[in-house]
Amino acid sequence: MAEKKRVLLIGSGGIGTITALNLELSGECAVTAVLRSNYNAVKENGFQIDAADYGKFKSWRPSQVLNRDGEKKEKEEYDYVICTTKNTPDVPPPTLPLVDLIRPAVTPGHSVIVLIQNGINIEKPVVAAFPRNVVLSGISCMGANELRPGVILQNEPDLLGIAPEFVRLYNAAGKAKCSYDPDLQHERWRKLLYNCVWNPIAALTNCDTGRLRLVGLSEGYADVDPVVSLVRPAMKEVIAVAASVGVTLDPGLIEGVVEADELEVFCVPSMLQDARKGRPMEVETILGEVTRTADRNGVPVPVIKVLYVLLKAKQWWNFEANGLIDLQASVEKRKRKLEEGK
Amino acid sequence: MAEKKRVLLIGSGGIGTITALNLELSGECAVTAVLRSNYNAVKENGFQIDAADYGKFKSWRPSQVLNRDGEKKEKEEYDYVICTTKNTPDVPPPTLPLVDLIRPAVTPGHSVIVLIQNGINIEKPVVAAFPRNVVLSGISCMGANELRPGVILQNEPDLLGIAPEFVRLYNAAGKAKCSYDPDLQHERWRKLLYNCVWNPIAALTNCDTGRLRLVGLSEGYADVDPVVSLVRPAMKEVIAVAASVGVTLDPGLIEGVVEADELEVFCVPSMLQDARKGRPMEVETILGEVTRTADRNGVPVPVIKVLYVLLKAKQWWNFEANGLIDLQASVEKRKRKLEEGK
């Protein structure tokens, strides 16, 4: 029997853990999962998993778990390095940019780097940092959440679109649907219709996607229905930006994305989940890249731009509250600037 | 000696209590203050006041205090009914609209109604409800806060602009500066430059006005400086809307309003104070009226409109969280609408 593929998984939350489970079940992969907030819980009890595609597990463990905080250096040679972390390049140190996070684990010229993350242009810094490695860009439509440390619920099918080499491995366990998606950029942009619109509006208003669709029905709210005034206009902006980079999204998609989540699920998009927990939100790979692409190509994105700047300020507040920004230094800097301006 | 003027004060927070103090000190007014959240504290210990213009008081009391929750009906005939409450017409019952709140206290054809509140068009419903009464519209530039129930700090001078009849009374104590402002609408709009811009941006981002001016100085934030992308553009929109109703605001005012609060005071605008406390924000008299006026007069207000709808959704969330909106009824309503639409 051939040696198992050595897989390093960085980011073992909802999506990551189901990915690890799937690859281990194939019998062809030995997954090393890098944990952080859930390390102690998993080390002690394993993962408790309730997965629509894979079944229930009381105490499941990948081949190996590492503690990111305790064991900084991976010495093994990995065939695959899979990133399922959030992608927040704007978060200041000590949070590492993605390329620095994976660097110790990447064997130049050997490891295949697989990014299963939201956003656009996320491959660019990785390709630049590891020019001799294959970088695969994947986009997951799976619904999976870590309810509390080590407790994973997968409630939407494991559908993964990805570039070729990885496809066979991901399908080997026979449960997931991993397809070679020759048009991954189209998929990325289609997913942005949701992430670039529902996510920030939810994070700024504290309303989930169910409630945001109900607001306009309350007395006195007809003129300020967020779906009419913000959601649809912002989705139209995303479609226009996509068109400017040669990706054609059918405007008919909009209503499907407006109603993507069942009303009564009161789905809490990831940015609102993060906002409520006081964690960094994925602002840059989603709204930042869309806004910059729009500016470069002369596409007006008035709604998205306002959402972007508001979110950045909200993110900044969170950074400062967590001691990641030196307030006094900023005050001094501004005073100097005002002085110079005089 | 002439009988004292009987004054009913509704809303004895920061601004209201200093107003009452000033009128009592004149020796010409007997003020009845209607209290709510601070009734017990004041009934027991009086107000503790530290006022820049009036001095310090350990246990000050107006002529009379009433408990809004306990004593619904005022039977006295009041010469003046002064409203210094927040003005939130969109808050659902049991909160009463302003006109219903003051109705028991207004003697038709006699009581002079004085509104010392933010926003525009706030007089209209009051004039409509009390056609036989004089309605005065005042705008205060005083800085005063209720730090905790019954404890009042006045830290900015008591400057009040108002229409004629009330001016002499307000100045009688010799401490405040109340002037007859023949151009009150201009003042209202000038104040809106601040309230319609700093307030919502702060409430949505959780950043005070000091921090909002620092965000753009942090590394990676140059392109998303809220002052450049939101504050100045929104203030220009306010100026354009003002122009459409014949009020000319000098664009040169903008920088003054941008820097209105000292950076290091980290001033928390009232909407952010309310948002942090989970209280209703003054959305309608400020952003709602400006947006509607803009729509009526064909003035584009893209930034303010996005801020307005986001704030309304945030306000809705707060209402629902406080049991003021029936979620299940909304869900049913939406389902019926979708069915009908098919």
C-alpha cells in the first residue's frame, strides 16, 4: 500500500475539521491539524462531529494535532498544506499574514498549497511568496460551524470547487463532491455576491439575513427596506465590478442570493458572528479587493464603498480595543500632520 | 410681586435639568420637572449638579418633581411646556410620540410649547396637534450630561437660540445666553452638519469622533480614512439639501465641524451613547428628515442614505430585542407577500 499523503491543515474550525475528516476517511491521507483556540478541548476529548455528509462522531481525531501556540515549527515534509483559516490580511501583529503562517510548513518545490477561503485575489500573495510551489485555489460551499471548541456541526453539503490535482483525493472517501472547476473565478465572484453584501450589512446593523428581510415590513420602514436600499443595489455593484474583470454574472442570480438563506433560519453571516464575538472580520479579501478593483476599472460602487469604510473603522475600533493599535502614537501623528499642514 | 410663571419641563436629563436650574434661579419661574428613570434618585437626594455656568449644587430641587410613570395627569395650567427629551418618533409603543406625551399638560390657547431638541421639521407635528398654542423652536448648544441618575455635569456653555417670547425669561438669571435667533432654520441645519454625519458614523462603527479621525493614520488605512470617505462627503450632502430648502451653509463650515470636538476628548456622539446603552437613537428627526427632504427636492445623498438605512436596521434590531416588534408576525407577513407575488 502506498504511503499516505501527508496533509497539514491550518485552521481546524467548521470547514477545516470536516475537510480533515473527509480526507482521513479516504484512507489515503494522514492529516496533521494545527489547532489554537480548540487545542485543549480536542487534545482531551477529540472532535465531536455531527456531519450531514459523514455522520456523527463522539470523539474523532485526525492522525495528529499540533498546538499552534506551543509548537511553532513543523519539521515534517508535507505533500499538501491546506488553509481553511479566515483570511484577514489587515489584522496587525501578532496575527501573522497567511504566507508567514504557512511558511514553516511549506517545502519549496514540493508542498501543494490549497487555499479554501473566501474572497478574491487571495492567491496572489501566496504565489508571490512560494513561486516554486503549486497553489490551488478552492472555494467551499459547505455549511459548517464550530459551535464551541471541538464541537462541529456540518449542516450544508460538502461541495468544493477546486483546481485539478487535488480533486481525486478529496473525492476518495466517496462522500464529498469536489469538482474541477475550470471557471473558479466565476464561482468566487458568485460567492462574493453574498459575502460582499449580506456580510457587512449584517455586521453593521446586528441583524441576521432573516431579520434584514423583515425590517422593511414593519410599520414606518417601507422606505428604508434594507433589501431594496442596500442589498440589491450592492449586489448590482458586485456584478458590475465582476464584469470589469471579464466575469459575467447573470443579474438573475440576485434574487436567489437575496433569498439564499431560509428566512426562519435567521442565518448569522460570518462577519456578524465575528463582530458579536469581537473577532477580526474578513474585510480586506472581500470588500477591500472589490473596492480596489472597482476603482482601478472605473466602476462606481457607492454603496459598497460606504460599507467598506464603515467596516474598516469598526475593525479598527476592535483592533484598538484589543491593544493592537497605539492610540497615543496616532494622536501624536495626527497633531504633527496638522502642524505641518499649517 | 407677580406670580411666578408655571413651567413644566419634560425630559430632565442633562440639558433639561440645567434649563430648569437656570429658570428657577431667575426667581421668575416655578419649574415642575417630569422625571422617569431618575425619579427615585432625585426624589430622595435631589440633583447633584456641577455646572460651568451656574456652579455646584449638592442637592438641588426644582419647585416640584412628578413621576411620569406614576402620575400620568397634570391638572395644573402651565404657562410653558418645555420639551428637552430625545425626539424619536419611530420608537413603537409604549413610547409615546411627543405630541401625546405633552398633550395632558398643554392648555389649549394658553401654554407656550418650547421644543429644545435636535433635528429638522420637529415643530410640524406639534403645530398640527396644538393649532391654538404658540410653539417655539429652540436649539441648544449646551454640553450637559447625566452621568448617572440625578448627577448632572454641564461642561459647555448654556447657549440657546430661540424665537422671541421666551428669551427674556431664559436670560433673567443672568448666566445663560439665550438669543432671539431670527434665522433658526440656519442654525438647525448648521447643527445637522454634525448630527447627521458624526452621529450615525460613530453609532455604526463604535468609534468616537476622536478615533474616527485617527483611523486613517494607521498603516493600511490611508485609502479608507472615514473623514475623507464618509464625513466630508456626507457634510457636503447636508449642505446641498439645506440649499434645496433655501438655507445657505458656507462649505467653509465643514472643516470646523470636522474638528468640532477636541481630538483627545474622544467625544462620544449621542447616537453612539444610545447604541452602547441599547437605547433608541434619534434617527428620524435627523437622517430620516434629511433624506426625505433630499428625495423631495431631487438632491442626491448617496452616503447619508446608506447611513440612514443601516441605522434604521440597527434601530429595528434594538426594538425587536426589546420586545417592541413581533418577529413571528413579520415572518408570516413576509410569507404571505411572497405567496401573493407568485
